Amino acid sequence: MIDTLLDWFDENARDLPWRKAGTTGWGVLVSEIMLQQTPVARVEPIWLSWMARWPVPSALAAETQGEVVRAWGKLGYPRRALRLHAAAGVIAADHGDVVPSDVDVLLGLPGIGAYTARAVAAFAYGQRCPVVDTNVRRVVARAVNGAGDAGPPSTTRDMAETEVLLPPEPARAAKASAALMELGAVICTARAPKCADCPIVTDCAWVLAGRPAYDGPAKAVQKFAGTDRQVRGLLLDVLRGSAEPAPKTRLDVVWSDAGQRDRCLHSLLVDGLVEQTSDGRFALPGEHR
């Protein structure tokens, strides 16, 4: 099954810029942070801009936090930008401006979790380690376990089920991790799987069982409209577009619910995404005092 999947991946993998030969560990790390809960189409232009502007960790580390948040644009979850800025500083200072290849060392960097550390080790350095995201969990649930979808995450189980599928050779294992992820992203999708186009359909336990419906716990559906995430984004948009600190009156017009708006502004201050100047105005971090 994996050999067939690897052949399919060689012929059909999307031409994504962070997959190109010569992409550094830094380029892979930035892509993985950006891709968390964010579609590829939104990430690609911003990743290209970041790599042109900050091709090495030290370049990003030398930038202000505010400019990094501004350049994050509309990717969402902007605390990721601050964590990436912090990680860049450590990589530049302690690792010779080169992203480490060891999973445990990567886990010691600010804001780097188990998934990201393994993804960098596999995709940047060709190591054999299971890289498990939502797409991979769904492919394994269907192709191996015959279930309609993956149930609640279990790190131990998910890692073990994925690792046994990886070839023993590190380079092929790393490609297999990427291929499993690609299959889940473009073919074995959650709502409309394209089984007729799937390279491993003849081996898929779910298809062989008649594609039974998923009967596990319902997954929470994330909404955006009206949430604190939306309000925080609107407040940050004002500051991203302002060369000078903004008075609170400029922020007040973006959302009519004063209680929610003030709560969100306070959370941005607590998260370090916004700072208040000595005269009471608001700005992105590190730009004005």
C-alpha cells in the first residue's frame, strides 16, 4: 500500500514552495507554523513574502514584534507570529542560525510542539518519525481501521498506528509521512472523499467494508462570526494599518458590543500582541513606547 502511495505522491504532489529542493529547515519551520489551522492558499503568498524578507532566523529575530505581527496579515491566530519570533531568537543565538534537526532539541524551542518538531525533522531533514495531523489520522482511520473518520485524538495510539506504516528507510519514511498527509488533504477529505481517484482504494478497509458511516463522537464545529477571534482580528487590523499609535476611539468603532470589545482588547494586551503607550494610545508591540 505504501509503495503505491509513494508512486502516486511522486506524480501528483502539489507544487508547494516549501517542498522545493533547497528549502531550509527554517523555511519548513515557518511553513509548518503558518499552516496550523490555516489553508494552504492563504499561507503560500505570505510564506513567500516572509522567506524573501527574513531568509534566516536571525533576520526575523532582529525585527520588532510589531512588524512581525503586521506581516502575519490575515493568517489568524497571531500569537503564532510572536512564538515564531521568539523561536527565531533562540535559533540565532544558540544554534548557529540553523534550525535543529533533533526532535527533542526542537521541542525545547519556544512555541514548538510535538507535531511541529516531528514535521521539521521529517520534511526538512528526512528523518523517520510519524507526523500525525488531522488528515493523516483520517487516512489511517479509513484505510487501516475501516472507520468513516478518526475518533478523538490519542497521541500514543495515533503515533503507533502511523509509525507502523512508514518504510524503514528514513528518506522513504519522510516521504511517506508527506504522502499520507497529501492524500488526506486532496483525496481522502472529510466530507467528500474522492475514492475513485484514490491510489490505495483497493486496499482501503473502509471501502472494502462498504464505506460505513462514522458513528463516533460528534466533532465540534468552529465558528468565527461574532466570536472573540473575529473581534481581536478587527482590532489588530486597525493597528496593522496605522503608522502611529491609535487612540481608543479608533478601536471603539470596529465593534458595537463594548463589553466584548474591551475584553478582547484586554486579551490582546495580555497576550503581548498589543501595547499601550504612555499617553494611553494603542500600538503593535515594540513599535512605540
